[in-house]
Amino acid sequence: MISKSFFVMLALVALLLGVFGGALADGHGMDPPPGFDSWDAVVAAADGATVNWYMWGGSDSINGFVDETYGVPLMEEYNVTLNRVPLADTVDAVNQVLSEAEAGIEGDGGTIDLIWINGENFFTLKQAELLYGPWAENIPNSVYVNWDNPALNQDFGRPVDGFESPWGGAQFHYIYDSARMSADDLPRSNAELSDWIAMNPGRFTYIAPGPGAFQGTRFVKQVLFEISGGQSQWVGDFNQELYDEHAPALWDLLNSWEENLWRGGETYPANIGELHELFANGEIDFTITQRMAGAGPDINSGLIPPTSRAFAFDSNLVGDFNYVAIPYNAPNKAAALILANLIVRPDRQARQIVPEYGLGMGFGIDISRVTDEDQVAALEEAANSLGEAAADPARLAGALVSDIAAEYQALVEGDWEANVLQN
């Protein structure tokens, strides 16, 4: 029997749960992906192929997880070789696809088979009609995905429409060192954080928003949500008037922090690795994570102290799903489909939440759709393995809000640079 604590955890890692009867994930009775007569035909076409997965490569623990969790069964079960291609920024893969389209490279003549993609870059390729599909609801293990969940069937406010498949859930939150601070002294809102910064000069900073640093952009958007009266008004189509109304107060607040930030706000960390390093060195008191396993994976990787603990604010913490997509001219579409199907297989989903395996990502599937007893047991065991380095699940779930339309992303990044960094 699944414990009550398991379902509390699922409210967090699955974001929004639906209820659905179980189904066999064998592809039979399901329409095949475009260009294939059946799922068996996909498997046959993938035999002996190499799948080129382009993904952000800035975490050794994530890279190791991918190689072990997907690379090994791809070869053993399907005779498919995983070629993980590390990127400094996902936009590099997007630009590659755009360049190939401009050069007229069609069919299977491209370079990239699968992209670990975010909402902004997904929107770019989908709008340009440079994605293969729709396919995401035509792979066997899609029966475990709750496609009715609005947190999943939309990405940055844009419909997924079957052109990308979920990998897992993530939510922005914070990490502190329990050897240096008491949990009773932690800020639980941006207003409290503002007071904390003033009382602890030099002990806080955040990642500079910009391309390749979505965590910094997300942090700034969360501050915007709070000072403007809440996130709900930002949901839906891009609203320039709403942004123009509240952005000046955002820049005023962030500028008011600067004299009390690390190095007086003269410089900001460029990425999460730099932020972790400052935290580990004792120069600042907070770093961040997007992982449902909290501080655990980074502790296990030796990046932050073993006394590190994750914690959540009480509201306005953005959570979402992340996805994989297949370019229109992928050279090995069948192998990409096999990999995407493997990613949402329940036994692989169970591994991704366990801190010691190095990913620490929430489930991308709805476990109420899983009926196999062994798979259910593996998922329950995984959800109960987060340990004391993870944030309180109920508190984190209570703070959950969705991200907003992709147009805000570049606007916040450019205006932060003009109004804060260069001010």
C-alpha cells in the first residue's frame, strides 16, 4: 500500500496529479509516431543506431546519471548507442537547427536527434515549424503521462501539442548551511529576504539573469510576482502594459539591495556553479536548487557542505516540467523516440528522484497511472529516499506557481541588465 507521505510527496514532484486507469505500455492499440507503421517498426529502425542527445552539460552528476540510467539500457535492450553532446546553453542546439533549416537540410540530414529543451527554446523551434511531430502521445510509455494536466500540456504558457515529451518536474527553492544558520532565522518571502539582506551585508547574491542563466531570470520574475501582488495576474498571454506598470518598482527594489549584496553588487555570479562555489566557500549564506531532492545531489557531488539543507519560501516559487524534443531533420528519429520512451518508463522515473543517483528531478509521469506492483513499489521507495537535505514537501508544494509566457524572459533579462547591472 502507498503511504500517505508518498502522496504528499507526489503533490510536489508531479506538480498536479490526475486520476486515470492503468494501461499496457507496449504501443499496441496506439497510433504510431509520424512516419512509422507501428511501434515495432520504430524499434526495428532504431536497431544499431546512435542517438545524439544535445543537452546542457554543466553538471557532472547529471551527465553521469544520463549515461548510466539511459545509455546502459539503450544498448542492452535496443542495441542503440547514446551519444550525449554537452552544451553550454540549449540555445546552441536551437541555433544549429535554425542554421540547418536555412541551409535547406531536410529529411534525416540533420545533426541533432534529441534536445533537452526549455520553454523559450521550444517556442522558437515550434513557431518556426522545425520540430518533428506530433509524437509525444504516440510512444508507449506516454500512457503514464497526464496530458490533461495544464502544468504539463503547456510550456511557458504555450501548448505542447505533442511536439515534446516530459522528463521530470522541478521547482526553484533555496539552500542554506545548517551548521551556520538556524532554520528559525530563514526568510520565507522576498520581503523577508530584503530585510535579511539589509541586516547581513555582503552575505547574499543571485545569478545574473540572461541567456544560459535561466535560474537568475526566474529569481527576478519571482520577485516581480511578489511585489506586483501575486503570480496569477501574469498567467496567460504576454501583457506589455502589466509589465510596464510593475517593472519600475522591481528595478528600484533590486537596486536598493545592491550596496548590501556580495561585493556591493558590482558583480554577480554567471551561473549556478559559481553560486554554489561562493556558498561552499562561506562567502554567501544561500544558494539555490531546482531539484526535488533539494541539496542532496549537490552534497553527494561534493559541491556544497554535507550540512546543507534545502528550504522553501511560502509563495511564488516557480515549478514546471522539463522536456525533450526532436528536430524536424533528426538523423535517427527512431532512436530518439526509443530514448524519449525510455525516459518516461516508470523504473527510469523512479531513479531520477533518488539523490544518490545525481539527478534529483521530480517525476514527469502521473504515478496514479502505474498499475504494476513492482513499479509502484520502486516509485514509493524512491519518493521516500529524499532525506533530510530536501525541503519540506508540503511547504514547497504550497509555494508552487507556474512560469509565464516566454516573451517575458528576454524582456526581464534585457531590462535587468539596463536598469540594474549598468545602473
